[in-house]
Amino acid sequence: MTPEEEFRFFAQIIGDAQRTVLCEPHRVAEIQEAVNRLGMAGIVTVKASQACPVGKLLVIDEQALEASARQAASRPIRFRR
């Protein structure tokens, strides 16, 4: 494997590992601090969400959700008769 191929391989792994953590709006700073302390700031994004249950964190893969939405949008629409 060339150095360029190896770099692309590890860049893909890092990109695939990225996740978004949704939390209650008043907990964003607390959760972001924990992410930073664990050295995961490059992989985990913290966002506030009113939809997050009290006392819980929701971890989502936004890239997978976007890919799924694109795939669903590209499927032909079939009407039943």
C-alpha cells in the first residue's frame, strides 16, 4: 500500500466513525467538555435538541441518515391500482 493509499484508508475510517450526540439544550457545554476531555472532538459533534428525552443522550450517524434519505428519494414511485 502506498502512503497515499494508506492515508485515504485511514481518512475513510475516521469519516465513518463520526457521530452526532444530541442532548438537552442546557447540557451542551457539559457534554462537549466530556467529549473534549476524552479526545473525541474530531469524531463526535454535540448538538442541542428539544427532542432528546430528559437525562438521555441520542447518538446518531448523520451521514448514514443522509445517505438513506438520498436513496429513498431516488427510488421510483409506484402507484398501486
